[in-house]
Amino acid sequence: MAAWYSLLLVLGLVLFVFLGTEVLGLQVVFGVLIPYAAILVFLGGFVMRVVDWARSPVPFRIPTTAGQQKTLDWIKPSKVDSPYTSWGVVGRMALEILCFRSLFRNTKMELKEGKLLYGSAKWLWLAGLAFHYSLLVIVIRHLRFFTEPVPFVVQVLDSVDSMLQIGSPLLYQSSILIVAALMFLLFRRLVNPQVRYISLPADYFPLFLILGIVLTGILMRYFVKVDLMSVKVLAMGLVTFRPTVPEGIGVIFYMHMFLFSVLLAYFPFSKLMHLGGVFLSPTRNLPNNSRMVRHVNPWNYPVKVHTYEHYEDDFREKMIEADIPVEKQP
């Protein structure tokens, strides 16, 4: 049911755009006001979450490790899986952010014939890697609508992404990869009973929302033609704070823009915020040097203690009567 709720919500958003633009003629609202509002919510929410995380005290070293900790000189430590220096943490973070190393090390567990079996689970890692890098390429490619002249790097990336020279207009490899990755991630939640059991609407909604953004973009490029010059005029107007809404852009573009605006506004308050959280996670960004450095809890405060000497002074006679040995005789 969680998947159906999320799907119906995304379809409702699409219908909302259709009614707003085609029936009520609110192109300015969907082309200017909502994108600006979404950007403000995204920036404000992102900064708020990051500041909140940064202010959270971390009194102890709690990094997750998967290797030998630094101990004696003759025991070889794991500099990446259990880093004990700042450079080791940088290497670990780089592998985590760029290669999803912890997801690559993930294993699946199955119970077969009364035996617990562990196996490889690299498909999830591959789908996650394909999705994130395809999304990055698509975002960079879209800079051509917001810049004039178009940066050389964006032009080169556009050429590389369409290097197979398939179709007219040219087919982007990133479009195929991101759809395939999204479908894998979605069907994994629907087909796998264990994953489906723990999945919430908050897990399905971003998948359907991003899939809607991607599919409307593909429709505009290959099936429903849109005046790209008008789209660039609108995009450049938003960037230069001189917004204008050209005529005849088409409802499919406003659907694409509105779904992306919803994603921006939803981003800081969802699980997608791992984009910023991964840099502030104490389980990742702290060196595991608890055997080399003593970490004292900064929250410690003076506590009135009752030592054993004082305890014996208070109860010495009763201890002697009970044949309990005492350190100091009366």
C-alpha cells in the first residue's frame, strides 16, 4: 500500500500541474513562483539540517570499522577500514562518497535448509552507483540551459554522454542508466519481502518522484517536442532574476519543472539528505585512535563520591560484628 500511496501522490502532482496550466492558465506560478519558492526551501532546509548536525556534540570516538585497529607496531593496521590518522579518514571518506565502498562490501543473508548462508549483493551497489553518477551527469548537462555561453566542460560531457550516436536527437546513455537503476531500486523494494516489509511511503515517494522527472524529460527530448529556445529564455530569466514566461512552452515542461521543484523542497526533510549528512557522520569522519589518545567526556562534572575509607569508617563496627574483614581496626 505504501507504494500505491506514493505513486498516486506523484500522479496527483502531475494532474495538479495539468489543471493549473491548461485549465487555469497559471504558467507564471508554475514557471517562476514555485521554482523560486522551492529553491528557498531547499537552501534554508539544507543549511538548517547541516547546522543542526554540526552543533551536535560527539564526545567519544564511534567510527564503524571493518579492519584491524592500530595497536602494536608489529601488528599491521587497516589504514582505510580502521583509519587512525586524518589522511586515513580522508581516504575512507573519498572511497565512501565516490565508490560507495560500504555498499560494495554488503552481503546478503539467506536461510536455506536450516543453514544460514551469506552471499554477494553487488547488484544493489551497481544500481546505486549507476543512479547517482547518471543523475550527476544529467544535472551537469542541464547547465547548458542556465549559462551563456555554454561551458566547454558541459559541451564535452554532452558529447561523451551521446557518443554512441543512436537516434535523432541523440540518445543519452545516462537516460538509459538512470531509468534502469531506478526500476531496479523500485522493484527491489516491491519484490523482496524483507525489504518490502520495512519500506515506508518515504522510501517509495522519492523513487517515483525522480522517475517522474526523468520520464517527463525523456518525453520532451524524444517524443513531445518542446521549444528549447523558449525553455532557455525561461531558465536564464530565473538565474538572472529577470523571470519571463515565453508562450507555447507546453504542459509537459511545466510537469517536469514542478516535479523537480517538489523534489528540491522535499530534499532537506527526507532521507535524500544523506548527501550532506555523509560528511558529518561521526561513524565515518572520525579516526579510530581510541588506543592512542584518551578521549574524556566533556560533559563530565564534579561528583561527590563516597570512598571505601569513608564507607568503612561509617560501618566498621557492624562489619566486624558480621565477621567482614576491615582494613583498619578500631
